[in-house]
Amino acid sequence: MRNATVYIAGRSQEKGETAIAKLEEDTGNENVYFLKLDLADIPSVVSAAKELISKETRLDILLNNAYDISYFPKLIPSGVMTPEDGKTGQGYDLTWVSIPQKMD
């Protein structure tokens, strides 16, 4: 991770900045930034994508972390954890969200 530009994306700026401070301390890399992103909110996803595209010309590695199971209290019959209604704020199913191709 030396000299890599790293983005930590998440809903909580406070938690993101805590993770950034720890990463900087552990690696010495100061090229670590927070990207506000709520995967259950389509406009947030589009906004984060636009922000990243405006700052970077490429993405070499993407690491995804599973969500906190306590955040999604209902286990639906398929075995997938979802919020009670299983929908984003815009009414899309959280298990199979598809972002429209046009982001404006």
C-alpha cells in the first residue's frame, strides 16, 4: 500500500476518518481519502462514482466488505440479509440493485 492512492468509502465520515488515521499510522501512506457512500441509496452511489471519476483516471483494485448483520435484522427466505422492507430509499430491491446506465 506504499504510495497507493486509497479511498475508504462508507456511510459514516467519522468511522471512515478513524479508519484512515489507523491506515496512515500503520502504513505511513498519506494518500488515503474518505468517499461518502451509502450502497442502499442510489443517489449516494451515483454521487460517489462521479466524485471518484472526477479525481482518478483508473481503479486498480476494489475491495468490498460485507455489511454489519445487525444493521439488517431480517433474514429473508433466500438466506440473504436485508432491511425489513428489502428496498433502497428509491424502492429498488437491495439484493439485486442495478444502477441506471445514465448517471446524470
